[in-house]
Amino acid sequence: MRLQSLICTVGFFVVSTSSLFGAQSPAFPLKVSGNRRHLADAKSKPCFLAESGYEGESNDGRGGSPHRIRRQACWAILSGACGHLYGSAAWTVKPEVWRKWLNSPGAQHMADLGRFLESIPWHRLVPDTKHEIVTAGFGELGKTDYATTAWIPDGTLAITYLPVRRTVSVDLSKFNNPVSARWFDPTSGGYVKIAGSPFDNSGKRELTPPGKNKGGDSDFIFILEVLEK
């Protein structure tokens, strides 16, 4: 059993899909569009996704698969949120219920995502709302296949979450040195070097994720990071 600890501070702007928009409202536009509107306000507090869909439940009729759980977390963090809380059908206090959910797929994927974020300077990431890194293939904002990207504007790091497998075009000229490129499997916590990496920091290049991840879905994260001088 793998558990991930989380330490929070008070004073956050809490985003809750149920309390702000109703249980039947689409959660995705809130996590991306809502975060971006909030970030545009210079006087705003950090945004924290406190509640969205739960693993193993479907109160909004859209299911509670591990894939959905991963989408929600990645969309939130890469759209400017400073944190995300995972929920599951284990919310009841009955031990015979919550104990069996401690090692559920979604819970383990959140632990892997937490370790991934701890390995990078995630607090410096800025949402790439102008599509300067992923210039084509990112999809349509508000759709469940939309690819979210955040980067450090000094040209050292960019992170993109692809909810579904497809080819995207990335602009490597935005980086200040040759670029190391890797796929991160959000269902296993493993990495795969992208063929041809490292790349020169010039021009555009098309990238296509591997087939299925370990969980049997097609979502991947790719990391573009400059090599040390």
C-alpha cells in the first residue's frame, strides 16, 4: 500500500464543482477556464481544487473512472491551481468501506502524480494559455480531450497532459537549450524517453504518445526540459 501525504495551508480560493456550479455542471470548464479567470485577478488568492468527481461514484452521471480522476487532477494543476484533492466512494466513515479503497487505482495514480510533481519545480509553472509550446493538436477548450500545458517562461521546462492519444506539434524554439523529452505514464509512475531526444531547441516537432498506458487508457504526460549547461 502506497500513501501520499499532503500538507495544506489556509487562505485558498477553493474551487468546488458542486458548490459553485451544481452537481450536474461540467467540471472541466471550471478547472481550466475558472482557474484562468481567477489567475487573471492580481489580488486573488491561490486557487485550490477541493472537490470534483469521485472515484467509484457518478453523482453527475459522468462516471468515476480512474481516467476521469487523473484528468481532473492534471487539468487543475496545469491550469494554475496550487493543489487538488482526490475523492472516492470511501468517503463514508465505515471501516469496511474506506479500507478497501485505500489501494484503489485512482488513489495510487494520485500518489504517483504527487511524486511526479514533487520532482519538478511545479510552483513555477504558468498555464500556457497562448499555446506557445503545444501549437497544434491541443484540441478545444471545454472538451474532455483538451490538452493542458504549463511551462516556466524562462524556457527551461514545459509539462503537457494529453487525455487521449493523438499527435501534437511543439515549438522547441521556446527553450533556451537542447531539450530532453520524456513520456510519463500517470497509471504507473514510469517514464519513457521520447525517440530522438534530446532535441535541438529550434523549430517545431510532432510528438505522438505510446499506445496504451499501464492502466489500459491512452492518457500520458510529456515533459520537455532543457539539459543542464
